[in-house]
Amino acid sequence: MIKMTTDDGEAAAKLGRLQDNLAKVEVLSARLIKAVASRKAHDPALDGPGQDVYVKAAAAYMAEMLNNPARVLEHQIGYWGKTLQNYVAAQQALVKGDAPNDPGPKDKRFANPVWDTNPAFHYLKQQYLLNAEALKAAVGDMETLEDRDRKRVAYFTKQIVDMFAPTNFLGTNPDALEKAMATDGESLVRGLENLVRDIEAGHGELQVTLADHEAFTVGVNIATTPGSVVFRNRLFELIQYTPVTETVHKTPLLIFPPWINKFYVLDMKPANSLIKWVVEQGFTVFVVSWVNPGPEYADTSMDDYIREGFLTAMAEVRRITHEAQINAVGYCIAGTTLGMTLAHLQKAGDRTVNSATFFTTLTDFSDPGEVGVFLGNDFVDGIERQTQADGILSKDYMSRTFSYLRSNDLIYQPAIKSYMLGEAPPAFDLLYWNSDGTNLPCKMAMEYLRGLCQDDGFAKGSFKVFGKPVSLSDVKLPLCAVACETDHIAPWKASFNGIKQMGSADKSFILSQSGHIAGIVNPPAKGKYGHYSGGTPQGAPEDWQAGATFTQGSWWPRWKDWLAERSGPEIAARRAAKILCPAPGTYVVATPPEG
């Protein structure tokens, strides 16, 4: 009888696990094919820019070759020279069996030591970086392109370059290969399971799951600040938060979050909840929780949002508190709309809003930043056709668009971890919120895209509210604006330029470090990001920043002091009298019918 050794037993066990995993792959592949086949037809314009982008890029490069042949030749010779050096260095390293001498520039995508110690992987990395550098230089030298077209060509070129990074492919990702070997292929099976799950959840569309959806429940471990829904109509629920101080400032505070996402970005965990913190500072706080619209809202307009949303909420807060004036806050798109609402009220002689605060708000769209690459007619025409068919601008399209502004962080790296390494998505509250988006009504979305983003109607004084044009100069009440230094959605310099044009004589501007969300959700206890503050926003944004005072830590206390000065004396704390349901309400968790 032949006795099986321990090594033989382990080998047999590994072979058995590998065969089991291969069988699972076969089943999952069948599910994958079925899931992809269920993909809903949509307007092809939503998948990429129009052909004119590529035509203009090709024409500009040909013009560059004709007008500046020496510079083009210099770039070509330089590129091929570096490529040849990289090839020779790789051959020498392979022959000698040594690690390459030059590790190259730091890039977090290539953090695995194999990229610097293995000659083959090092060659791939270096050649990819050389190719990326060459493409960037070629686009940068297209002098005949208009600035807008140059930005679009540069952006979509970068998207292509990022997509073809060797880390995005299983065969050239050492992290994925090492884990597949260590787990006998189980990591790849888990990755395929994650991929199939995401495509099935997206009804054929791939939307990378960024956070563990089972880790959070709205109203249980996020959006938990105590309060009550005190009013509801078809567009919003009004939440009044329970006071925790014996006295509060007389003038109530009404916060309008953006309706492109859920309001609880301002009320995540208790430790980073702006709403909870403001309540603790002795303010009567109301927050609007917008409805997540379905196709039945197709004809809802920007005027409807102003009339049934902003003006109605303002009136309800005044009625509930028995106050003649309120202070208002608008965040992102809600800040833009708050500005137009205030301009309308100013022209109507209505002084019921005492002061306004704008969080990361664009009102001058002459330079919308990176988002501008999606504002050409090729995309917007496609969006219009699709929204007219669906009745809504889908949250999935908007989420995908914003994710591509940070594709390595919000698409490729999460995809690698989930689909190649087989990891479960993290329990991260901010990423959970980021994936909990809302739709936009067709009419309102197109009015916003055409009238504000494309035509810059608010800054030009041509956008109409209730049939009459409003302009930035019509906003004349005391205001404070908070922008974020690395904001990729509402660039701070564009925000600054819009606030600068407003007609108020009492203006404050704060520039927070970090981006669109982290710069706003920046509690003082963390001491993480600092901020700049200074005089009235005027002149060039860079000059204002150079003359501003930098303070390490959150801007929240500075804003609290500004708000307190405009909120009147302290009175006995108010509590909700009429309660429809507890906070966070019903709209924040409702799922609308699909378009």
C-alpha cells in the first residue's frame, strides 16, 4: 500500500479547492452574461463625447505638425529615446537578475514593491508613465484649439490614460495575482461574485459598490439627530430639530441641502454631524429633506422648486416660530437656487430672509471647472433626449458622471479591490451617502443645465424666476460663502467670482481646505482641515487668498460667530408643536418608481 505524504495531501486539497472555484466561475459567468443582457437601452450620447472632440483634436495635432514640425519632432525623438532607454534597462536587469536602478516617480497605484523590484513589471510601469507623459504633452501643445476644447480633449485623454493603467488588468496587477495564488483562486471567485452582484443591481449597467450597504441604516446609525417632520408637501419634508440648550437665538436657521443627494450628508454619524453641532450651539434648526422624484415629476420646473420648495419652507419656518425673519443656508445646487430665490425676493421688496450662507455654491458658470467637460451640447442634447423619455435625469447617470471626475479614486481603485482582490466594500458612511443619490425632474434638470450651466443666465441676468429675470447684483442681504480649496464639482475660484458679483455690502468669504464634501463636513473636534478667511471677496481669487488669514482647524466656529451676530437675542428653546413623524422622515428613505 502506498502511503500519502502530508505534502501530497495538501496538494490534493489545493487542487480540489481550485476545481471547486473553477466550477463556481462557470456558474457566475452564466449569471454575468444574463445580467449584461438585461441592460436597458439608453441614448448613446450619454456614453461619451461627440465625434467632434476627436476631429478637433486630430485637426489641431495636424496643424501643430505643419506649423511647428521641429517641436513635434523634438517630442517624438524625446519619447522614443526614453522608451528605448527603458527597454534597454529592462533587458539589462533581466540578464543580470537585478532590481532596476530607477524606481521612477511615486504613484499610489504602483505601491506594490514588485513594480520596483521585478524587471518585467518595472518595465510595464515605466512605459505606461512615459506614454501618459507623452500624451499629456501632445495635448498641451495643441495651440490652435480653443481653451474650452483644449480642456475637453485633455480631460478625455486623461480618462483614456487612466483606464489603460496596467493595474486595471488582472494579468498585470501583482496584488491581484499574488492574492489569487495565495487563495487558490478564491479571491477571483469572490471578485466575480461582486462584479455579477453589481451588474445585476444596476440592471445591466456597472456601478461599482463603494460602501457596505448593510453597514448603515438611515435613522439608526446615520441621520440620528433627534427631530421631527413638521411639514410635508410633494417636494419636501421640513424637519425641526430638538433643542439641547435651554435658550436659543431668536432668529431660526433654515438649511437647504442639494436635492441631487440626500440631506443627511450634514447629519452622518454624531461625531461629524453639522446639524447636531449647530443645534448644540443654541440655534433653532430646520432642514429641508427633498423628495426623490420619479417620472410623475417630469414637468416640475425650477419655478416649482422655488415656489413649493424654498418659499414654502421659508413661510412654514416663520409660521412655526412666529418670527418675521429667518436665516437661510444653501448647499451646492440648493445654494444656486437660494441665490435666485433671494434675488426674486429682493426685487419683490420681501425682507423676510435676514442673512444667507452659501456652501460650495456656483452662481457664475463662466468657468465651471472640470464639470464643464460634460456641459457641451453633445452630452446635454443626449441628456435632454433621455430625460424626456424617462421623465427624470437618473441618479445613476449623475453618480457615474461625478465619479469620473475622480476616476482613479471612485472607479478604478474600488473596482480593483472588489473585482480583482475579492474584497468586500468598506463600511464608510460618506461613501454610503455618495451612492444614495436622487433623481432630478426632467424639466428642472434641463432648465438648470441649459439656463444656468450652459448659458450662465444668473450671472448674465437673463435667467427668469416666475417670468422675470434675476441677477447676482439683486442679492443684497448679508451673506457668508464657504468654498473648498480642492473642490472638483464647484471650483472655489468660480464660487468666489459669483459671490463677488452679488450686490450685498456685507459679504464674508471662507475658503476651507479639502473638497466638496470633506471641506464642509469638517467638525472642530477632528482638527483636520484648516481654512482661510479675510476681507470682502473682491479682485482676483488668488490675490484674496494671498492676503487672507489661515487658521488651522474647522471653519464651523467662525461661521457660528458670524451667524450668532445675525440671529438676535436668546429666548427660551422652541420645541415642535405639530409632529408628522420623527426625523429623518419618510422622503429620505423612499424609493421612487423607475423611469
